[in-house]
Amino acid sequence: MSAATDARPTPATDSTRASSGPRRSRSKGATKRAPWILLAPFLALFVLTFMIPIVIAVFSSFTSVTRAGLFGEGGVTSGFAGFDNYAQVLGDGNFLASIGRMLLFGVVQVPVMLILCTVLALLLESASAKWPGVFRAAYFLPYGVPGVIATILWSFLYVPGLSPIIDIGEVVGLSPDFLGADTVLWSIANIVTWSYTGYNMLIIIAQLKSIPVELYEAAKVDGASPLRVAVSIQLPLIRPALLLTAVFSIIGTLQLFAEAQVLQRVAPAIDSQYTPNLSAYTTAFAYNDYNVAAAQSVLIALVAFALSITFLSITNRKSA
């Protein structure tokens, strides 16, 4: 026999290959299914707690409810309202004023907070910083305090008769009014800045730690000062973190709710529509008009989305 004839596969080899084929296909199928199986719990929660509420809110914003009788005893009917709810919201001067108030709030508070958290991050990551871990924890600690508790704590420093700051000011001839119509917005800004500066600082610190050590060594060889290193190396390289914190802060500005609601008890200047979220809350749970409140919520989300996209477009155009 020739060598080619001796090399022919035996029947046992053919059957082994035939059986290994389905095993390989099953293994590939299991490999493809594994990521979806692992993601299934998250996807289920994401759909139930995020996607479905959004769809319901959008649907409700285009729906109107009519109650027959003085107390609705004649029945309740719902129908398609078109853009009537949105027209009612846009015609509400108090709601539009709340959005304008939050835009002013964001224009002042967001840059101040970003500057503070950036300076703190650069100082704590400098070579001469002592006990950086202790100070990072101390600056981050206010973020662990719930917004309601933080507002209650600060209200003791704002209310006359309770505030040691006001008492000290009166001793030196000053009479600060932290809850007046012209100052209460900035009192809220102070609470928000105190609460979130440490959180944003940690995001920037994480970006600073990703900077290669070789860049610092090269700058040291060139004789660059710490200020020069911060301006020429660190700030340009932490730009993604700064953009991220800025977008989060812009969105959080329009979501402001707890601080205004708690201070409303001690600040007459804060009405039930002082912020957009507080206005939607009042419309839903004080006036029982859930459809108009849904329209307000959708508009708040659209404004936050538009501001975020505009900010990112402007910053990307400047960096191009």
C-alpha cells in the first residue's frame, strides 16, 4: 500500500469529528448567551425603573383627564390632549420663571464649584501635600450627608435667632439675611457647593492619577514650577473629567428639589414653584394634575438635554 492509502482517516476518527462538531457549536452558543444572561438582571431593572416610567410620563403628557361631577362621582374619562398640556405649561409664567432662576443659579454656581474642586484636586495631588487621604475623605464627607439633612443643618446657620453667624455679624454691625428674596438662591447654592464639591473633586483626582509619571519627570528635568505643571500638563489632561463634572452639574441644577423644599419652611421667599422640579411636584401632588406635571417633567428633561448638548458642542468646538 502507498503512504497516501495508510493516511486515510479511520471510521473512529470520522465519528469523533462528527461528535465534536455539535459540542463546538453548543460551546459557541453558550459563549454568545453568557453576556446576555449576566446583563439580564440589570436590563430588567433598567427597563422597569427607567424606560417604562419615561414612556408613561411622555404618554401622560399627551393625555387629559376629565372628571364628571363636583368630586368626580360621575366618572373619569381620559383622552388625547395633543399639545394642550405643554401649551398650559409654557403659558405658566411661574414655571418659566423657575427655569430662568435655575439657569442663573447654574451660570454662577457650576463654575464656582468646578474651580473649587479642581483647585482642591490639584493641591491634594501635589508632591508637597501632607495627609492627602485624610483631606480627601474630609472633603468627600459632605456628599455622604443626604440633601435633606444637609439643608436642615445649614438652615440653623441661616435662621435669625439660631445662627451664630448672624449673631457675630450683628456684633460687628452687620445684619446678613440669608433667607431674603435676593439672597436665598445663593444660600441654596452654598449648600449645593458644600455637598458636591468633594464628589467632583474625587472624579478629577481619578483623572489626575491616570497621567503618566514620565510627564512629571520630564517637566521636573526641564525645571517647570508646580504652577507650570498644573497649567501645561494637568489641566489639559483632566479636561474629560472637567467636562463630565460640568455636565453632571448642569443636569443636577435643573433637578434641584430637596434644598428648596426644606428651606421653604423657613424662607417665605421660596414659593411652591421656586424650582422646576418643585413646580412639577406641586402640580402633581397639590393640584392632582398629573398630566400637566408630566408635561413639566418632560420639558425639564428636554431643557437639561439641550443645555448639556450645547455645552459639549461649544467645548468641543473650542478644543478642535
